[in-house]
Amino acid sequence: MSLLPILLISCFFCVGKATDCGGNHVKQTIIVGKEGDAAFSRIQEAINSVRNNNDQWVKIHIKAGLYMESIVIPKNKPCIILEGEGSARTTIDHKDHQSINKNATFLSFAPNVIASGITFKNSYNVATDKPYDLGSRIEPANAAKLYGDKYLMHKCSFVGYQDTLYDIQGRHVFRDCYIQGEVDFIYGYSQSYYQNCLINAVGRNRNLPGFVTAQGRESADDRSGFVFEGGLIKGNGKVNLGRAWKPYSRVIFRNTYFSDIVTPQGDATFSAIQEAIDSVKINNDQWIKIHIQAGLYIERVTIPREKSCIILEGEGNSTTTISYADHRSINHNATFTSLASNVVASGITFKNSYNLVNKRYKSYNVGSKIEQANAARLHGDKYFFYNCSFLGYQDTLYDHWGRHYFKDCYIEGEIDFIYGSGQSFYENCWINVIGRFHSAGYVTAQGRTSPDDPDGFVFEGGSLIGNGKVNLGRAWKAYSRVIFHKTYFSDIVTPQGWNAWHYAGNESGITYAEVDCEGAGADTSKRVPWMKTLNASEMEEFSLASFINKDGWVDNLPIQSS
């Protein structure tokens, strides 16, 4: 679908035909990424390359990744499209608060700007997941400051706490966006239309309600205002819809869903996920869905062995997050622990913030203590994770035991961050390596203990990217088994690819294979000599049907994944 026609919204304001930039034709595409085929590694460099007084659409395609920079589109560089690869995958992050007029993560002064599939984040006030501390100093910190006319933001996320989105001036359309904060987090003087946006109020100040908007219309003749069409407001803290920044402030909500953070009555049965799980009867044998509304849930969640057949359904992995900070034992204290059989989760981020708090995007400090810290520990049979994210650093995903199916998931870490003795199939998953160590990390540490064990990790499709060198795996046990099939490897993969770890010199039981993989890191000419070569017939053993679904349990799942 073309983005340009979405600009033609005329009820609130008339944008007119998109002829300022030569119609809907893109004259030039510039690639930004951390790999060899990108023209630039930094977004600002790509913006700077656009000629002054440009009058044709120039698309800057930003590959998936985390870009730690503050970017500015100056007034003399109009007609720019910033195209990410999804707001859960392409993030621009900056940490600054010195001035609400400068120092935003994203500043745009030019007219005719489009952004899609990008998260703009100011991490100054959101560096931790801890509740609001009255002794802490909260500063206005813009994720975006928009100062030009005719802007479209499509499927973008704006993440901050106070003054997240400075919608200062011009006619702007926000469609299918996510906006997070607590205090005046959508504010400014603009004439803006928010269509089907998810607004998440982060309730860190438990004693005082926040404010979604602070609109600045200054006179009765001023055409500015904020109109919210559809969408919803949710979160975990009480919030007012707005407060008047100027005497003629104008904000309209139409057909918008308000959760009980705004209205006296709400539709939630429980405020904590664990309470909902505890309410399921022991030895349950029918599917029970726990719908988790958008928000940040600071808690440790456990599904006990006697509570099977539970579905955890979030509202998207960029909007529903379960986070906890603990590291005392890799056998306990994960953010999410599941011991029961027959568990489904979709649209949720599971995060262990212990190793990520305040250090996530900094270089590794040798004086800092890094601990094993599980985002999830999975110890049951027949699990399906769809469109979920697992965030951590070391030992992120403890895929301990059982048959597990991960589809369209995002997994982040650097050291053994997918590990265990699970019999698991990872389909079309996005694996992101956080390069904080100067030495190479390890994606997997699989723990198969005998040639008769059915377990192993199979990765079908998907991508392996990041900003640090990484080995594909090391052998936790003597018969470790990991297979990548048709996976894209960026150039972060080391030439040797694999490590026998404690079994150096005794590699005969290890099964590591790469079949039909692509990308700069897929060159196997310098791989370890004991890596296996599998033909098409042997690969059939590792298909979804043969590897984990011989009894058809995947075909009878209660949710659709396509």
C-alpha cells in the first residue's frame, strides 16, 4: 500500500495533493545499515547526503537495528521518507534532556516528511523499569520534535516519559502509531490527526495521575488542535486526557477506547498477570485465554505444572511487556517461568532487565558484574510462541525442555542467549546480537546429552543481525545439535562459526549444520572442520512436521499464526 494517499485527509485539514515532491514517485533510495551493502552506517549521514532544496521524494531505507544517534532533518531538505523495517526492529535511540527545544532523538524542520516502521525513543527517563521515585529528577525529554508541514507517521512508535512527542507545528497525520509516556507526552501547537493509535500511559508516579496531551492553541482563529480518531488509551497508571497549555487548547477524541485508567469503571479482571494465572483451576484441561492489555508489567510470572492449557495473549510485543530484574539462579527467578504443558503466548515482550538497566547500549564495562538472567525459562511440552520478544543479555531464553515452536519472534542477547535442552523449531525469527563484549559472543548453547535424545534447535529462515561479532553456538553437552536452514547471516558471524567448548577434541557427537543460508556471514569456507553437511533427505528429519509435530499438536493450536 502506498503511504502517500494517506496524506489526503480533509475533514480536519486539507493537505492537498502530494505534488510538492513530484507526486508519489520516489526518485532515489538510500540504504542505511550496519552491513556491507548499505551506503551509510548512520542515519544522519544519509540525511546529510540529500541535496539542499530537494524537490523529489528521496527514500532513506533504514535496516533493522539499534541506531544510537540524534537525527535532524533541516529545513532545506524536504521530501524525505524514513523507512524502517518495523517499529519492533528499527529503533533510533538517544538520551538527552537539556532542552525541550533541541536535543530530541528526532528533529524535523523541513516540510513533506514521511516516516514508517521506526521506533523513536528518548531513553533518558525510561532507562529503568523501576516505579517512579519521588527523589529522582524527571526532565522533559523528547523522542521527536516535529516542526514542518505535511508529515505522515505510519506504524511508528514514540517512546519516552515526559514530553515524548513534541508535535509543535504544521499539519501531521499519525496512523497506526504507538505513543508512550505519562506527563504531557503528546504536546505542542500543531494541527494533527491521530488515526487508530495506541496510547500507553506508563504509571510510574502512583500518587498523581498523568496527562496524555498538552495542546497549545492560542486563539479562536488558530487552526491547530489534536484529533484522535479510533485507537485506544491504556496503561498501568491513572491519567487525564489533557491539560490546557494555552487558553484555546483543542483536543478531540472520537470513537476511541478508554481503559479504566481514564474512566471510573474498567474491563480488567486483574491488575497483575500472576493473579490471573492463579485463578485458573488446578489440573485444568480446557484452553483458558488470559488477555493482557497494553502496558508495562513489573512482575515475575510463573505457570505451575498443574495449570496446563493457558494462552497468554498480549496486544503486541511493542506494547505489552513483562519485565523483571533478577539473576540469583538460572533455575529460578526468570521473568517468565512455565512448567505446565500446552502453553501459548502471543504479542508479548518478556524482558529481564538486570543486565540491561542503564548499560544496555553502552560498551561492556569490565568492572561491571554480568550475571545469567533469564527472560524466559520453558520447562513444559507443546509450547507455541508467536510474535513475542525475549530481551536480555546472557542466558536470555532458557529453552530447557519440551517441544517448542517459536514463530516470528525477536530474541536479543550476546552470551548463550538461546540455550537449553529443548526440542525446538524457530521459524522466521529475528535474532539480534548486542555487542558489548570485545570478544565474540554465542547465540546458542544447546544441551543434548546422548545420540538418542530427540532434542535440538532448528532455525528455519529468519535473520541474525547485530552490532557485535558472534559464534552460532557452543556445545553445552556432548551431543549438542543446532541447525540453521535458509537463515540470513549478517557479517557479525565469525569465520569459524562454532565452538566445541568443553568437548574440544571430542566433536564427533556434535551436530552443527548450516544449509542454504545467505548473507555476508554465511560463507562456510573457514568454518570448523567438524561442522556437519546435511543433504535434502537428511534435512527432512528437521522439518517442522518431522522434528516436533509428528503427533499433530501444532495443527490443533487454538490461535492462528498467519
